[in-house]
Amino acid sequence: MPYRKTPFLIILSAPSGGGKSTILNEILNDNNQIEYSVSYTTRPPRGYEQNGIHYNFVSREAFEQMIKAGDFLEHAQFAGHYYGTSISYIQSRLAQGKHVIMDIDVQGAAQISSKDIPYVKIFLMPPSLKILKERLINRKTDSSEEIEKRLQIARTEIQSIPLYDYLVINDRLDIAVDDVRAIIRAEENRVDRYSLPETEFLKEQ
């Protein structure tokens, strides 16, 4: 078939506790044409996290060497730790016809805007800061001081919503997941995602 769709990068951003990891996992579970980009970070792993699966955990020195070598599509600091995405991994997966999905903060997403890689940006937003605070408390991974720090960062991140292509309000998880799926399907069918040589098309008539 002459129709060829260009794979793209799916960027999910949300305040900490906004549900992006849960939504990302739901998307990955039912679409084998999408792969997850495992980010690098200098923060220590949480109890359940495994190296190479949730993140690639590296030292600050190693991360800074990768910055100097130009190994990152994007990198940023958040809450005192580095986070970054391997440019070679993204390029290799897109070259094989796979979409790549990633969850990054607004600093990292802003850097990707200037790169020559097709992408769509989706911002996931809780219904209110009050509900966000409740979610942060309920997950029981942060101190009260850390929660307040994350809420302050969230207030800043929300100001970047106009820089995104889509906004999804994560009030009900099932609806939010369906919204993200619908966005991906719509983006796959954009005219500029297709390659359709006219001569091949006419041969089918």
C-alpha cells in the first residue's frame, strides 16, 4: 500500500501527582505500536522502581558527561535532580515505524520544540490544586514539605499550558485515557503525517 504514516513522539506532561504515569501505562498496554522512552535521572529510585525500566539511574557526574557529549534530546533539572531523554533511542524507534511516548516536565518539553522530530504535546491537568494535593498526600511517598514544594512547582507549570497542543483534564481516569487515545488517533491521521506518492496512488485506479 502506498500510504505511509510518519511515526511521532508523544509528549505527556503534568504536575507531579497529575496521573501521567498511570495514563501512560494504560496507553502502552493496548497499543503495540507505541514504545516508552526510559529517561535518565540523577534522583535516587523510589522503593518500587527498577533501573532500566522506570528510569536509567545515573550519577550527577555521569549525567553531566552525557550533556557535554550531546546525548540528550532534552534535559532539565527538577526538584534538584537532572532528567533527560536519549536522542539516539528516540531516533532509532521512529526509524522502525514506532511511536515513542514519554513523560517529561515542561522544561524538557520546551526544548523539544526546536528539534527536527515530529511530536505532539499533551498536558494532563488535575481538576484543581486541592485535588492534586490530596493525590500527593494519598500516594504517601513525600513529606509535607516536599508536597508543598511540588504544589508550588505545579502552579508554575500550569502557566505553560498554552505551549501545548492538547489539554486533558484528569478528573476520571478512564475518560482521561480515552481522551489521550483519541488525540493519538487523530494525530496519526493528519494529512502531513502521510506519505502518498501520486504515481503509486494512480496505479491502484
